Amino acid sequence: MSPDRGVTEKTSRDRPAALSKAPPVALVIFGASGDLSARKIFPALARLADRGVLDDGFTVIGVARTDWSDEDFRSHVSNATPGGGPKWRALTERFKYVSGEYDHPDTFGQLKDHLDEADRIDGTAGNRIYYLATIPSVFGLVAGALKEHGCNEAKDEDSFVRVVVEKPYGRDLPSALELDVQMHAAFDERQIFRIDHYMGKETVQNLLALRFANAIFEPVFNRRYVDQIQVTVAESLGVEHRGGFYETAGALRDIVQNHVMQVLALTLMESPTSTDADRIRDEKVKLLHAIDIPSPDEAVDKSVRAQYVTGEIDGVAVVGYRQEEDVAADSQTETYVALRLRVENWRWSGVPIYVRTGKRLPARVTEVAVTFHQVPFLLFDHQTSRDLRPNTLIFRIQPDEGISLEFGAKVPGEKFHIRSVAMDFSYDKAFAGAEAADGYERLIHDAMVGDATLFIRSDEVEQAWRIVDPYLTAWSESGSTLHRYAAGTWGPAMADLLVESTGSHWRNPEIDLELSGGRLTELPQ
Ligand code: NDP
Ligand code: BG6
């Protein structure tokens, strides 16, 4: 870690490396009328176009049931990308839209016609990426229909066909296995790109850089030095207008099974032998296999689930989950989860791993905090050193991407008064032009160039379901408690007990959020 105090002027060395030019391709988006397409996919494509990454032979064919014409679709895309520049606007003029049901042959007949036309007129060269960005329950149906209509195979050996599949991949282990059977009936594993946008975030990838490009951290990254690890994925937003989808998912399926498991795997895995996609994925899978799978009874003891009720976010009153659009008045869906996990291997055995995620928490913050043991003997006066906390290494994934190291320092003055300070590395300050991209831009680019490194292999998905399934089973039992928390608070009191039972407490990331500025900063008292 280099504190960016010394960086006074940005040079080209500090700028993010450009993404390589993508090949020509027709991107077919199933669910083109949805929230993900509008909020993430089209803006990411617009940025790629304006950065010159998209080929002139690039186009989009949107597919969904909403009754739109090509013109309606193009104006929807324009509205979703107000900042799009001339290159993007020129490309959007050729975008096409197919309105139809996924179980109707006309939908795929029209799609094939558009694809042929795109090859002839737009120069897409027979390359296709099908992006399954619709509701997860129809992923298998769409894959089957693509095969039935001969859309799953490349035209010749110079062209490619790939499928990008959104999360959650299945609802539990049996349905994930079933979906894999359906996907593999239509596509080879090499063609399947299971997306988890957290893997596209710079700070998530930086977990690898920090651990394996530096000699000073790895020797202390183990049970001898680490006391505990906390992963927090907090959102201040509620479910917005995604109540229908969220009711079928809940926080465990929506965030823990995928984003949290990926972040944990990168934080805790052994060093891969190379950066090849499969070498990294092999190590992630090994780590996931080491995460303890609880019995249903243990799952109850080691988890807390809860739902938000009316409260305030930034002083503004917000409704409770059950009052949100498309949410049942007696919904049992959890909007908050806290878990206590164990990793059973030589490196991590005995180190508690706490994870929590929730909607309508006080702030949007995602971080991994690795807390080290206290010194074995404190030389200094305990009274004047009461503000000294154990060393903690914090990976801030968002917002204000960066890394902080908290350590003790002497407060200037006569006596030995020790308190915690933080050394803070900020991406934004160290690298000119580094954007807080949400991961989609990078991952869509990687799918276009065929780099699967940051995508999820089927065995990773399966093992992640094995880990979370016992909680789903335990919670489905009648009598299982769904706690409540007021919107704008850090979750239910019961979650504090989960951590306190091992003599610990949750970090307060709001305090940590103030550690910005890329300089040695004192922690607020
Ligand atoms: P939406 O609720 O916006 O739904 C997407 C589209 O699915 C809708 O536009 C709708 O299009 C179609 N749809 C809805 N119901 C059905 C149905 N019964 N049969 C067929 N199609 C249907 O979801 P999102 O866009 O939010 O999510 C899509 C996927 O992306 C999910 O897997 C989600 O987990 C994932 N995702 C979403 C993120 C987000 O921020 N939104 C972030 C990360 C992942 P139409 O009615 O026109 O067919
Ligand atoms: C998605 C979830 O996978 O991640 C959403 O479906 C959640 O519910 C989103 O809001 C969070 O992503 P980010 O990039 O904002 O942390």
C-alpha cells in the first residue's frame, strides 16, 4: 500500500490502462425493458462506445414482452443514457427490438431475422452474445429456445456465440443444478459467462493485487495474526420498484450467495499459480469448499434475518418493506442478513468470519475489514491508551474505493498517550481518471473479448448454494424468527448478539467513511 500523500501530479503512469478494442458483435439482451438494462447495461455500453472500445460492427437487439417498436426501444435507451456521446448515439440508431413471449416461436424467428440482417448490414460478423438480464426463472426456457432455433452455435470457426447469465443462478442448489443441465444442453461451459458484477469492481480485483503483489501482508494473513474478519454490504436504498423480484429472492439469495461469497473467496483463498481464469477459479472453489456448512440447527444459531420497517434515511421518512410496491402485506422476505461463518482450513481455522448485508441501512458502504490480534502485552498506560483499537486492514469496495490500515500512534505531548490513526489509500487520488465503475463496463467488455477470468464457474455457484441452503431451509421452518429493524439503523439488536457472543462487536463503517482524503487521518474520537 502506498499512501498517496506523495502523489502531487498525475502522469500517464497513474492513469487507468485502456480496455482493448472489442470485436464486432450483436448483443441480444433478454429483459431489455427491465431495471438492470436501463440502470447498468445501457450506461456501461454507452461508456464503452464513447471510449472507443466498441467496434463499428456492434449492435444491440433488445428482447422483452413489453410492446415496443424499434423507435420506442431506441428512445428508452437514449433516456437511460443521457450522458451518451456522439459515438454511442450513432450506434443506437441501428438498435432493434423484438417484442414477444419466450415460449413463442415467433419471438425467436424474428430474432434470427434481425441477427442475419445485423451480419449483413451492421457487420456483426456472425458473433453473438445473448445476455440473460430478465427474471431468473426464465433463464432455462430462453436457453432451450435458442438451441431449438439454432441460435446457440457459431456459424463458422471464426465467429463466436456466448451467453451471459445474470445472478441469482438458481434459487437453491437443486434448481441451480437443474439450470446448469438446461444451460449445458444448449451451450458448452466455455460459452457460458455467469456474471457477478462485484467481480468487475476495481477494489474487489485489488484484493488479489494487495495480497499477492506485496510481501508484507501475506505472512500475517492467517489465524496466528488475524482475530476476525467482517464483510459488510450495506445499502441505504430500499427495494425501489423491484419488489416483485425481491419477494422471490431476499437478501441471502440476492447478495450473500453471490457477491459476498465471491468477495470472501478472493479475501481468503490461497495464491493461484497464475492469473489464468481457471487457476483463479480453482482457488476460489477450494476456499468455498472450506467454508463450514452448518446443520439446520446450527444455521439458526449462526444467522439473523430481519426486515425493515418504517424509519428515516438522511432525515427523510421512508416506508417499511411491507408497504413497498409489489410486496405482500405479510411478507416473510428478509431484507437483512447477518451470518457467522467458519473456514475450516489450516490458514483460517478458528477465525470468526462475520458477514452482514441489508437494505435501508444508514449508508451505502461495502467493505472487508480484517482485524488483527491485540498486542500480547500493552506497554503503555491503559487509561491514556483507551482509544487504541487493534490493527485493522480495511478494503473499501464502495464508495470512495480504497484501502485503509488502522494502527496505533503516539499523540504529541509529554505522556505516552496512544490512539488509533489510519493510513488511507484512495483510488481516486492515486490514479487520475479512475472511475467508480460498478463493474458492468469491465465485465461486458471481457465477455466480448472472451476473457472468463472474472466470471463464475459452475462449481463455484454450486458450492456457494451448498453454503447458504441450510439457512434457507432453517428459515423456511414455521416458527423461525424474522426480526425487524427501523429503516436508517444498522439492523436488528439480535445481530449485535450474534457477534457479541464471541466477545466482539460490529464495526461502524460510517465512522470509517470519514477516513477519506488520502492522507494520514486521525480516527474521530
Ligand atoms: P426487472 O424486475 O426489472 O425485470 C426484468 C424484465 O423481466 C422486465 O423488464 C420484464 O420485461 C421481464 N419479466 C418480468 N416478469 C416476467 C415474466 N413473468 N416472464 C418473462 N419476463 C418477465 O428485473 P431486473 O432488471 O432488476 O433484474 C434482471 C436480472 O438482473 C435479475 O436476475 C437480477 O438479479 C439481475 N440483477 C439486477 C440488478 C439491478 O440493479 N436491477 C443488479 C444485478 C443483477 P417484460 O415484461 O417487458 O418482458
Ligand atoms: C444486485 C442486487 O446484485 O446488487 C441489488 O440485485 C443490489 O439488490 C445491487 O442493489 C447492489 O450493487 P452495487 O453495485 O450497487 O453494490
